[in-house]
Amino acid sequence: MPIDPTMSADLRALFASQLLAVLATTSPTGPYTSLVAFVVSDDLRTLAIATARSTRKYKNMLVHRPVSLLIDNRTNRHSDFDAGLAVTVLGEASEAHGWNLDFAAVARIWRGGCIIRSAFLDRIAEAYTTNPGLSHLLLAPAFSAEVSQGQTDLRAIVGLTASHGIAA
């Protein structure tokens, strides 16, 4: 079903003005919320977030697929009652459940509104476009070579953090 053009314009303005959303997941002990960066596809039908697999929110999504995001422009002022705009997006976690995502397309979407440098996202999109079956970004030759080249420095950083009692 097409999105109403007026609503589409309001949604685009809201999404463009906000860097963060509140992600709600379900943990074994109850609800869990966290702030996440997000981006939305041009057609407003796909919303993407990024999180490390070691996070609680990712682990929650492995067990309970339904998630919701709250995106709003409220600033905790009286004027928010008249002019505030908030959207709750309901959906299901996909990557966590082995859905076939087009990672090149996801990288292109992120490039449009993400804090990660655009050139880096271009390289990610290129890696997945060149090899759509790529199971892990570090298996792409360009990324593998770069990590191998910086391995000595990476080991030094990990050793330094460990020597200062910082968990890696």
C-alpha cells in the first residue's frame, strides 16, 4: 500500500532531523530499551540499525524477533504538545534470523544518513556487490588485506588496553 504523500513528507523530515531512535526488544526478564542510530530507505519501507553481535539488544533479537523503534522530535517543552511528531515503527529483526539481506543495498542506505564515513560505506557496498554470497566482510579481499596490514598495530592496541585493565 502506498504511503500518503503528505505523511511521506512529514516522515522524511522527521527521519532526516533525528540521529537516534529508541529500540525496544524483549529480554528473558522483560522489556529492554536502548538508543540506536538508524537510517531509512528512500521508499520509507526499510529501516536499518547497526549493533554489535555482543550487545544485549542483539541477543534479545535472536530470541524474540518483534522489535519496535520510537523516533521523535520532542524536546521536552510545552510546544511539543502542539508541534511534536513521534512515530513508532513495528517490525521484526531480520539479520539475526538469517533473512537474506542485500548488504550492498543496506550499505547504500546507510551512506545517506549515517555517521560512518561515506567512502567506507562505498567500499562495503562494493564488496557485497562484487560477491553477493559473501558471508563476512573480512572475507572480502580488500578488507582482509587491510586488517592483515594493520595486525601489528591492532595487537599493540589490544595489549595496551589489557595492560590497563580495559576489556577488549
